[in-house]
Amino acid sequence: MAELPDHYESLEVSSKATLDEMERAYEARLAELLASRVEDAPEELAEVELAYSVLRDPAKRARYDEDDAALQSPELAAGISRVKG
């Protein structure tokens, strides 16, 4: 079963966030994770980097949102689950 990360959750923004809002959230998450001494901070940092790289690009974001819409349809989402948290 394929798993898709929730990029909006990784950046702690809504799916309606503007590019400026995402950039501020990205910078805040980076600062938070870089200051963190938590063991899984490097993994979370990689998730945040990936999320921002996808969501800051209009074409990649549109594709991601299309795939997200497909996940909402039980018929199209068969075999695919979204990773939360």
C-alpha cells in the first residue's frame, strides 16, 4: 500500500495557505527543528523540506492537490493511505 505524506500538516498550514504563509511556516518549522534536540528531528526536517519543495511550486502543488482529491474518493483511493502526524 502506497503512503502519501500530508505536506500541509508537515508545514502546519491549511490547504488554502498562500505562498507567503507557507514560506513563513517553513522558516518557523526549520528554526524549531534545528533548535530541537529530539532524536527524530532529522526525519521531521526531511519531511518539512519535502513538503515545502512540493507546495512552493505551483505545478507540483496542483498535482499534489489533485492526488489528495483522489484520496478522498474511496474508489480512487483503494490501496492508498495518507500518513498523518
